[in-house]
Amino acid sequence: MEFVEQVVSNIERSEIIKDAFDNSRLNLIIFPTEQCNFRCTYCYEDFKIGKMKPELVESIKKLVLKRAPYLNYLEFSWFGGEPLLAYNSIIEILEYTNSLRNKYPNFSSISNITTNAYSLSLERFTKLVSNNVKVFQVSLDGDIMTHNKTRLLKNGRGTFNKIWNNLEVLKETNLEFEIILRIHFHPRNAEQMESLIVKLNSEFNDERFKFYFKAIEDLGGENSKNIERMSPNKKLEIKKYLEDLVLNQRQIFNLKNSYVCYASKPNSIAIRGDGTLAKCTVALDKGENNIGKLNKDGTLKINSEKLKYWMSGFINWEKNKLACPHKANEK
């Protein structure tokens, strides 16, 4: 039995290494802007960097052009801030990328986007899906009364109704997509979630919509003091309670059973709104996360020593470093 487990473990390790070091695959996490129209009470970002300048958008297009002949698979992950505040930049990069598929038949691309969906109109949604944005992650913090206490506009107003109405419009389309509703829970709102899940069961019984229950975490920043901590067992208890309320269990979404973070993988890199290169989308204020710069000609200037910091889990196969290199290296 021990031998069999070791063989399985080695096969799994081999597949992980192949995926992470495959030069024919590239994940570009792009912050088209680091500004946001929300001011969520637990957000860790500081919104100091604004929208990408046109010359930076051109540099990203040049990077894609340089890599396209050698790539089989390019995945864009659109992040922010609120990425839809720079909607035109996203579309410009996507349309340019898609134009390269005729020239390089082995080259393919797909996108996912993390958005608050406040400005996700039907027109924008249709345009994004037509440009291979297939996965959307949208957060809800409960039903209207609960959600509107934590996910607020900059002016302090609630956001639930606008998001919900947008989602209902998108549901009526026959487009192919996946919307992951990331439902945040914490000790004070868990019992109040039942009304939201009843509404989801009734109005979003559509397997294009998935429900991902996630505890609000302390990710640093000025709002860290507002976050209530929970034990791992308590998180699992609440998560199971909420998942059991979902009528169609096929709509429950959980992350793939992999312990390797994107930040550990050499073929995944983030481009921030000022052209700075990063590995982690959370540790944005940490010096070790500034690993270089995107040059005007589309080449990458990378600090190899800082890159090693993020890839160090592969050296001795340390699962804690592979799962979250930043937390593990900080300890």
C-alpha cells in the first residue's frame, strides 16, 4: 500500500511540475486598473495605482505577440481594483490577442475575470463572452441587508440590488459562461445567509451559476482590524451548513484539489496598473512581490532572486510553500 501511495504521489508531483514549468502555457494576471468603485469594509487594497496608460496596454500586446508563436495556451485573469473600470483596455487587449489565432493556429487563449459586477451590463457581458471571457467571479455578502453593510460604494451606498439585477439579466441569455458567486461568510452573518440561499435556489437554478462559500479572511491592509477571526474547524462547519442548504448540489463550487498556488508557478505572472510585475495578488505592498517591470517592447525585466522566493517550494517539495509561498516564507 505504501508503494502504491508513493507511485501516485510521484505521478501527481510530475503533473504539477509539468503544468507549472510548461513554457507553452502562460497565465497573465492583469490589473487594468487598481482603482475601485467599491469600498468594502474588509478590503486589503490601497487604490494608489490608477488605470493603465495606453503605452502600457501596447506593451502588453507586444508581450502577447512575442509569446504567441510558442504558446499553446494563454489564460488572462483580469483583476483589480475593479477591472471593468478599464473595460476598454480589456477589450483592446482581448481583440488583439484573438486576432493572432489566425496567424498562429496552435495558439489559443481564454479569460476569467474577478468583478463586483456593478457595471456588468448585458452589452459588456456579451462582448466579454464573445472574446473568450468564460468565467466570472462575483462576490455577495448575503441578502440585501447583510450585503449592504460590507460591500459599499465609495459614497457609502449599498450595492446588492444593482448586482442582483445585473445577474438576473445575464441569466436570461443563452450564452455559454460560468459565473461563480463567491458568497462571503463570517461569524455574524452565517445564520442570516439562509434567505440568500433560498433566493439563489429559486431564481438561479441554472448550472451556469456556481456557489462558492468562502470565509472572509484577514489579508492585511487598513481594514484588518475589522475582520473577525475564525478557527479552521469553525470555517468548515459554517461552510458545510451553507452548502447543505443548496438544492442543486452540482451548483456548489470548490477550488480544484491542488495545493500549488499560482504565485508558486513560474509560468504565472501579474502585471499591475503601472507595469510592475508581481507574483501574488494579495501581498501587493510587499517589496518581495515587486519582481520586475514590463518593458516598452514587451519584454520582461525580472529579478531572479525575488523570483526564487516565490518558487522556493519546488526545491524540497515543501507543500506549505507551494500552497502559499508568501505566508510560508514570512514565518
